[in-house]
Amino acid sequence: MTSRRSFCAALAAPFVVPTVECRSVLDNGRVKVGCDLSLGGAITHLSAAGRPNMVNSWDLGRQIQMSYYSGPAPLVIDGKRPAPMWASLGWNPVQSGDHYRNPSRLLSHRNDGKSIHVRCVPKLWTHDDIPAECGFETWITLDGPAVKVKCRMTNRRKDRTLYPARDQEMPAVYLNGRYHRLITFAGDRPGTGEGRTSRVVKSPGSPGPWSYFTATENWAALVDDDDFGVLVHDPDCGRFVGGFAGKPGKGGPRDTATGYVAPIARVLLDHDIVHEYTYSLVVGPLAASRKWLRLKPPKPPMDRFVSTRRGWTHDGVLDAGWPIKNELRLTLAGSAPELIGPVGFWLAEAPRITFEAALTTKAEHARVYWVTLATPPAFDAKRSVPFDISGDGKFRRYVVDLPKIPGSEYAITQLRLDPIVGGAKGDEVRVRAIECR
């Protein structure tokens, strides 16, 4: 499921997936999708009319499926330690099954000819036949050349620790060796039809054969030499990972060669969280698939924390936990709290950031950071501005104008907010909204 997992698994013993699938299928004459009910309902078949299956099932960590990551690492359960090669993954429930070839358990399945709904108890990838303390659900429908999928993870962990945020695959997609070219759009005019798509080239230092990259239209595609393949679109993910392992151009569902792509979101997983996301798999020529998305230029984020964290994570604070009820409630664990926004994209000549919060502290200052499409994907004091705060614990709206750069626009991809600079352990931060214009 992850770059670290299946690349290494391709070097191990071959053929894990059963030869006979218990498949539930939808077919509208343009695209066909099949879920294997013996593998937790993971997608094991995807094809266009008259074409062969595109999905790779070399092992139980491939397919098109749900997968999550959290601490601790290594994960020890009742004295049972993880497989050494996967110890760094920590808590990792996988829809299809585990590294030891044990499939996940299906709880229910419904197919009315128009939609598929499956529920399963996933296995922990790193351990031998241990069910994860969570449940997975997927809802699948067809729309022209696209497969639309809604996913839900319901956590039920006995370990109540809120571990640091981890990158999550939303979802993990593995295709056969024919689909070896990874394409995305990373330009500064998304949703306008301006600019060209580009091939993702492996970046130095990337794990295995994979690379992380920004996708400003929230999609990436694995295609063959004729630009035919699968476009993966997640409207809430501006960061992706993917690449190719093995000999490109050949191979079927049981062969080692595979193309991999996954939309990535960094998520905090509370022990009792209900986490949802949606994505589309558009099958066909790349140009037609991109056109089918009917994308519009992205709007600046307007994040109000009504019932979710809206993709924001944090460092240096203790979190009141799930469920979220109209605000984030945070307590400083030290003097340097950080609220880190999701990767996205928007354009503005002079961005204005509005921060609605109640702060209880003796400190007097806060700071906002930003990353742009043209800068390294890291926060830097050179791209930050301070602002004054009140520490009386009352809700206020703080308005921060980023410095105007004559004749240019900000192509912003991520924000970070340090709500208290120079605070003390025990200071409180309550955040209702972070909005950009």
C-alpha cells in the first residue's frame, strides 16, 4: 500500500492473492469495476469497455484500497512484534489483508446494480492475522467513464493516545506494468485549461522508486505509451506520491511490475475518529479524462472547524480530541505551537488571512507562514509575518495581510499558523476558523 511496502514486497515470494476472486461488479458499458469480497471489498478490477483489467494484485498491499497509518512504531500487541521489515509503519490497517497473506474480513456487502457498498474489518499489515481496531466502508458508483468512491474509517482503538499526524493514502492505487507513465498538472493556472500536463520524474532522496509532488488540480494519472490509463482525482488533496517499480510496459495483475499513485493528506487519527474522503477513478485517454473533471479555478480556503479539523494538523500542543464541536481546543505542551494547513493551491495578489480564535496567554505575538508553488515545500521565516494578539481568552478576529509584491501574485500551496509565539506550557488556544481571501 505504501511506497515502502509494495516495492519491497515485489522482491519477496511471488503470488499471494487467490486465483479465484469473489467479485462484485458494476458495468455501465464504458467502465467496469470489481470488488473482491474475499479481500475486504478492495477494488481488484478496473477496465474500459473491451479492454483488460488494469489493477495490479501482486500481493495484498496493492489493489485499489483503503489504508491508514498512526503510532506507535514499532507496534507491539500483547507481546507480538511486527515483521521487522515493516516495523517503522506503526499502526497500519489495510483493506485487503496483511503481509502474512491473511485477507481482511468482510462484514457486509450490497450491490443493487447501480452502487456497491462494502464493510470490512481490516487486518494490520505488519502483523500475522491480527484484525485492526477499526472498520472500513466504501460506497462505489459509476458516472460515464468514472468510478466514484466514498470511503469511511471508523476508529475503535483501545489505545487513546493521539499520535502525531501521518501521511495517509486516499486511496492507494496500483496498476499493471503497461501503465508506467505518471502524469499530473502542476501549473499556476489550474482549472482554466491553460498550461500543459507534465510527467513526474523521480526526485533525489525519494523512498524506493516513488516521488512526492504537488498537483494543483488535485489529480495524477498512470497512463501507457498512448496516454491511456487511469486518472485519480481527490478534491481535497494537493499532494500526491507515485512512480513505477519493475520493467515498464508489460505485465498483468499477477506480475511484479506496477505503477503506483496515491493522493496524500496528513491526518491526525483520534482513537475514536470517523474519517471520510471521496475520490474518482477516470478511465480513458488522459486529455478526455481531465476534460471530464470539469474543473474550475480553486478558491481560497475558508476553513471553519464545525465538525472536523478540515485537514489541519498541529505540533507542540495537546488536543481536546474527537469529536470536533465548532472549534479546535488546544493546550500548549511547550512554547512553540504550530497549526499546519493542508496542501492546496490558490492565487492572490495580496492575500489576507483571517484567524478567529480565543487565546489565553501572557504572550503578545503570533506569526503566519506560507509556502508557494515556486518555493521549496518547507516553511521559512523569510516567508512569514508577525501579528499582535490578545491573551485574555476572548474570541477575536485577527486579520493578517501578507506583504504585497508589485506586479506578481502569490501562488500559495500551504499555510502554517503559530498562534502564540513565546508562550508557556498550559496556555490555551481555541480556534473557530482560518480563512483566506
